[in-house]
Amino acid sequence: MKLRIVIRKVAEDLYIGTCPNLEGCHVEATTPEAARNLLRSAIEAYIISYKQRHEKIPNK
């Protein structure tokens, strides 16, 4: 499954990372690299959570 991620600078030392394909999957960080790493972890946790509940992963 390929997922798109978006990293945006919203203020000095504040970046928001999101995965538009997964509702509610967002992170905040002080650098783009940190946002990317946190988002990877968030996506993994999101997918694991759905798999543990035997639910289909929503993909917009």
C-alpha cells in the first residue's frame, strides 16, 4: 500500500505532518525530518491498530 504524506511548515520551528489517506493521522515536530519520522511511526501504529481489530484500513 502506498500512502502519500504531507509535511508543512506552520510556524517557526513547527511542522505538521499528515497522511491524507488515513483520517486523523497527524503529527507535530520541530523539523521536517522529525515530522517524517514521527509520521512513519504513526502510520505503522495506525495500521497495526486496524489489523489487530480485524478491520479494513480506510484508504481515501
